[in-house]
Amino acid sequence: MRKVCVVGASGKLGRYMVKHALDRGYEVVGVCRERSVPKLAEFADRITIAPGPTNDPEVIQQAVAGCDGVLTVLAPWGVRQYSSGTAQAVLDCADADARLVFSCGWHITRDGLDQYSWRFKATVRLVTWLARAVRAVEIDDQVEACRRIFASDRRWTVVRGSDLEEGESQGLPVWSRHVGDPILASNLTRRVDFALFMVTALADDTLIHEAPAIVGRQTASALAHAT
């Protein structure tokens, strides 16, 4: 892994991924909407910035050229299929052997075997309805984006994040294939460690064609599992 592209680099998760990638000595290309470029000012002299919509195939084509890995934040902004458009652009444009790592939430299920509490399901339904009503975000489109990824024969990993908090790193998160497993019960991960898992996954071939659901390494459920 020598050169990576971070699609959605200007967000909180994206900036953490940029930092982790630079710490590993990778050459980094960051893609973000033009109005968000100033958020990358701290990295401006260390990375290449490709401004533009992340669901624009032309923007992605130029950004991912020559990249060994692509880290993509599936942001469900607006009601114009932003997530699925971004995912499709990465799937279509990334180099043939590139490692593709995508981020999403626990609500995504790959095989239907995840077990969600009634509270979690009710919250997802409410947020989906409210977001659609105000035309702010499109949760269902993130589901469609992951459906396309799961159907692809590319070298992908979809990292499913729990609730997030800020704070110092607790180390690499632990994971399970299915939400509902006891190890995930704490439902909390430091955002910096979510980014760490994403960047680490680039070089972990055991995660190819996996959709790990992660939780913080120092949470109660992770520690109980370790014990």
C-alpha cells in the first residue's frame, strides 16, 4: 500500500482517516465537495485535494488513478442518490486490484442475520422518515449503495460503525459479523478508532468481502468478551 484516496476527506471521519494514512507514510489524495476544501487546511501541504461531488464519476476517476486503496465515507446527503452514486463511481473507477473500504452504520445488513433491538429499529425508521421529509439525507440510499458493493467482485470491505464519540484512541476496535452479538452490546466506538479500523483494513486481506460491525476495544462488552 503506497497511495490511497480518501473519498469524503473533509468530514470528521475522513480527516481522521487522512491522518492515519499519513502516519503510515501513504501518499494521500482527498476528495471532498469544493465548499469543504478549507476543512482540510491542516493537511493542505501534505496531500493532493480533488474538489468536487464524490458521486461525480469524473472527479472520482481522476482522484483514484494509481491508488492502491480507496477509503470511502458513504454519506447519505440530500435526496439525489449521493451514497449509491459515490459507491458506484468508486466501484467503476478504482484500479482493478485496489482495496476498497467503505464506511456505514450498523443499520446495514449483508445477510439478514443481524439482530436489532426494537428501539434501534424504531430509531432508524424515525430518522429515515424525518430525513426524507426535510430532504436532508437519504438513509435508504446508503442501503442501496451497500447492496451494490456486496454484489461486486471487487476487493471490498464494508465497515459498519456503532454510535460514535470523540476522545483519545482506545486502540483498534473489535468486530463481529453480526449486530446482536454480545461483544457489540456497548454500541460505542471512538471516531478516531473507526478511522483506524478503516485504514488498517486496507492491508488486511482477511477482511475482503466482509462487513464487520465494530465496537470500541475498551468498552464493557469488548472487555467482557476478552475476559
